Amino acid sequence: MHVEEEVKPLNIEKFIGEKTVLIDKVIEKYIPRVFTENAILFGIEPPHYAYNPDVLNKAIAEPIWEFLDRGGKRWRPNLFLLICEALGKNPEDFIDFAIIPEVIHNGTIIIDDIEDASELRRGKPCTYKIYGLDIAINAGNAMYYLPLLPLIEKKGEISKEKLCKIYEIYVKEMINLSLGQAMDIAWHKGLANVNRINEKDYLQMCAYKTGTLARMAAEMAAVLANANDELVERLAHFSESIGIAFQMQDDILDLTNKNFSEKKGGRGQDITEGKRTLIVIRTLKVAETKDKERLVEILEMHTSDQKIRDEAIAIIQKYGSIEYVRQSARKMVNESWEKVEKLLPASNAKEKLKSFTKFLIERKI
């Protein structure tokens, strides 16, 4: 007789906290806080002439871990592990691979802060402000490749076919990241006619920039867990929608949550950067001419004056754009979940994945 697994409620914040400790230990395994001659990197590719751990510690390990130790939600590796579990696998068997999208994500932030000339990240000066442009750029770039070390170290445990698929996923999604960043930069620098950007343009930018590492996590997890091609694609689309919705929630919190925005330099940092978020795009679409012109004027100022930023936020609130985006995010994720849900067997892991998703798109910080 088949007995259905009891579905237990999940404390998401506790779950993320516990998994984050494990994830950081795995990151440290491949990117040590202090490089020595025993580092996995040197075991895979020993230097031909001399070890220089002191140099690597100052220019790579120290800036990387100074940034990682600031925190972060680590939701991408958690998503990876939950998908493995929902597909009937022991997530701990795959945890070394879960760090790939997470380390890459943090590398993109270090680089993005340089490109955006940002001052603060997670409540502290940006990495380039502490270590200089040269070290920050190099460390950020190194974070695109260092997390691939598990694929090399454990290649004997993975079939060549799976390895090939995973490397293809990596290349495809890394290209998408650059496309998304190009769109974002071009828009807030005025390199395109930003007033013609519509909702679909924004969603495509987010799909590239924020959705792509969630896709990467899902695709890699599903391939490793032996999912068929249809399920891999459904999980990828679902996870991409989470990434887009996560960015929408970031946009909302930047305008509404003081604790969130203070870590970035004050409420309305996106306004200072002149970003065409979906909130702004929707406002410009429905606003009266006077309000529309004033909002564009403020965005083009790139001002840090809080009074002026608050004026822009008031225009946005006047037209209900924040609630519009909040509802759009929920609808997007719910619709993509419905397509995945029918392909996953009933289990506690499946319910955890659903609860985890809801937490991400409705979080307050």
C-alpha cells in the first residue's frame, strides 16, 4: 500500500539560513579564504614555475570573501537544491554544483557596481571603492570561472553527455547575462530612445539579466537529476520567472522599504541611476503629460537629492504603478508554476519549492 508523504510546513528563513551555512562552506572549499599549495585549484592545474599564494590572497581571496561575508540571500543555490530534491534526489549529493550560479551572481554585482558608479552595496562601500578598479574587475571576472572547478574535480562522477549539457547551459546563460547588462546600461545612459521602452522590453532585459542565473540553477539541477528535456525547459522557464519577479520586488523595495534602500544609498537609488524599471515604464504609459514630463526630467538628472527623488516616487504612487508591478510579478510566477506543478510528483519537497518561491517574490527585505 502506498502511503503519501506527509507535507510539513516550512520556515523559509530558517531553511535558507541553514542551507546558506552549508553553501558558504562549499564555496570556501573551492575558493579558499587563504590560498595555500593544497588548494583544489592548484591540484587541478599546478603552476609551472612558482606558487604565489600571498599575491592571490591579497588580490583574489580577500576581496571575494570581504564581499561574500556581507551576506546575501543565497537563493539561487537554494533553488538549485530544492529542484534536485523535488526531482527525487538527495540535494546534498549535488551541493558542490549549487555554488556555480551563486558565485557568478556575486561576481556580476562587483562588476555592476563599477559600471553603475555605485557607492554602497549591502551597507558598505562597493568593492572597487575598497580595493581599486583593477583588483575589483579582476576578482569579479574570476568569480565567473572559479565556481566551475567542481565540474572539473568531479568529472569522473558525471557522464560526458551531462557535462556537455552543463557547459552549454553555462555558455548560453553567461552570454544572456551580458546582453541583459548591455540593455540596462544603454537605457539608463540614454543610448537608446528610453521613452519608447515598453513592458515587454523590460521583461526581456530582466529575463537576460536577473532571470538567467535562476535559469542556470534550474537547468543544471534538472540535468544532474536526470529530468527529461521537457521538464528541464519547464523548470528553466519557471525559475526565470522567479528571477524576473525577484527583480520586480527589488524595484518595489527600492522605493518603499527604508531598510532595503539605505543599504544602497537611500530610497529611490534606481531613480538616481535613471533606471527604466517596470514601475517607471508603467507610470510613463498612464500618467498625465505634466507628470510624465516631470518624471522623465528627474530621471535624467541622476540626482541624489532625496527631496527630488521623493517627488518622483510620489508621481509613481499617484498612478498605482507599484501595486501594478506587484500583481504582475505574482501572476507571472503563478502561471509558470502551474505548468511545472503538473509534471512534479506530490512530495514535501515540491511544497517546499512552492513555499520558497512565494517567499522570494513577497519578501520585505
